Amino acid sequence: MTVAATFEIEHLQYLGPDGKPTADFPAAFSDPGALLPLFKQMLFVRIFDTKSIALQRTGKLGTYASCLGHEATHIGIGASMRPEDVFAPSYREYGAQFMRGVHPREILMYWGGDERGNDFEVPRHDFSWSVPISTQCLHAAGAALAFKLRKEPRLAVACCGDGGSSKTDFYAALNSAGAYTLPLVLCVINNGWAISVPRSAQTGAKTLAQKGIAGGLPCLQVDGNDLVAVMEGMRRATERARNGEGGTVIEFLTYRLHDHTTADDARRYRSEEEVKAAWKRDPIPRLRAFLTARKLWDEPQEKAWAEECGKRVDAEINAYLESKVQPVEAMFDYLYADPPADLLAQREAAIALEKRS
């Protein structure tokens, strides 16, 4: 028998659920103190997320997609990018967007139904939110191709979920990245559930990382609740891309501790035991335990930081709530640079209807 090909998928983990190291840290992260500002950002994201859910529950925000449990993955991805890189998010990567310069008020405006929440003040070159799953992977591949053709030392990073990795857009993006050696990092955030469909029901692959093999891309599986592992996985992928060696597919294993969105009730399709087990792998207590054991963090510091984060988030919430509501015709202003005649007619009809009401 002749074997045409074989492959292995490396799994990265450096911190166990109890915060104790499971392996020697990579040289790039040998200083534990470097993790402290990133941990603080994880706490900020969780406070923002908690307050955003409360806003929705009180009718001051539309449907909202919680990022509870994803903090290490999102912060690690955002922290690994340079300002000139391009990010193509889905609709949940708040931590990564904060690291990129997006303001919390912009995120709130988006979930409040205001398109100005898609028009980021910074960074202007990042892609807007993408609710249709995985379409952003193709956009990122296009940006990566442009960087290569222009010989620019930039890269594109796209995020999708486990369900999104079964979409044709994802496969087309990774195939393009392999065929053209594109500086593209495809991040598959595997939180176990594609809305209400378990991972086991939407793919037969042993790992989601291995999907990149068919496109000729190197692949990694990473403990997405271990910030060190996330940073190391991204370091390898971004270095490879910047050196002209092409793209990478990374599967981040994490868990969606909240419902899919505030319009969902996950109790209908997943067990209480599963969720309880997932809480034991929560990324924040894991990194807190590690930093505390090294006397880099303590309870008074956390209390003070939580208070500061609360004030910062409240200021952003107030800015969102005080923003002037756009007129009804504004819904037409974000579709075309030069709107077709039938759309302009609809715009005029909407203005007339608003005047009569």
C-alpha cells in the first residue's frame, strides 16, 4: 500500500483550568507580567458584556450576542495584530475589536439598530460586522490578496464559528489562501454550538483545524481559554504570514457560557451538566489564579479595576443612550455610494410616511 498523505494536528495548551502551567511557556511569553494588561482587558470585556445584557433586558438595546467565555480567545487575537492589519470579525469578537480601537459605544450602537455602529472611527480599514456567517472570510482573503499584490507587509485575520467552518465561504477562503500563498489567518472559534446545533451534528471532522489541510494550509488547535496558548498560536500564524509563507487555520476551543443571543434560550438544547462543566474551564479564573500565584494580582487590585471598568463602561453606555436618533431615511444611506432610482424613490416614500405619522 502506498500512503498519499498523512497529517497531524498540534494542540497548544500552557495553562490548565486550575491556572497551573501544563508546559513550559514559549520564549515570547517568558515574562508573566506581560499577561497582566491583557488579563485586565479580559475583565473589562466581561464587565462590558454583563452591562450590555442588562441594557437589552431593560429594553435599551436590541438583540445582543454575548461573548461570555470567549474573552481569552478574543483578546489574544486582537493583541496579536498590528494597527495596519485588517480584521474581518463576525458579530461577537468585542475583545478583539476593543484591542483594535473600536469604542464600546459603537458596539452598543450596532446592537441598538444604528448603522453608525458599523462605521468605526478607528480602525477605518477593518471590515464591518458580519451576521451572515463566514462571508467575512472571503472578504479577508480578498484583502490578503491585495496586500500580496501590492507587496505590503500586512495581513488579514478573519473569525468564524464552528458552524461557520462548514460554510462554502470558509472553504473558498482557505483554498484561495493556499493556492495563492496569502497572508491570511483564519480563526475558527469553536464554542461547541452553531446556534442550536452541536458541533457533532454539522461536521464529521475530528478537529475543525484539519479542514485547512485540504487547502494546503498549516493548522493548529488551541485551548481558546488559555491566553498564553492563544497568543502563541497567533504568533506562529502571523509570523508565517508576514514572512511571505502564507496563511494558517487555527481552531480555538472555547465555550459559549451564555445563550447564542439574548433572543435565544440555550436550555432548550444543551444540558445543565454541560454548562456547569464548561464554567470550570472559564478563562478568567484560570489566568487570575496564575497571576495571583506569582503575586502579580490580588483581590484589592481586582476590586479597584472592576470599579474603574464599571465607570468606563457606564460612560460609553451614556454616550450611546444620548446619541441623537437618525431620521428614518438614514437606513438608505449605508447601501450604495450612488443609489439606484428605485431605492431613491423608496427613500422619498419613507420620508413622506414619517412626516404623516
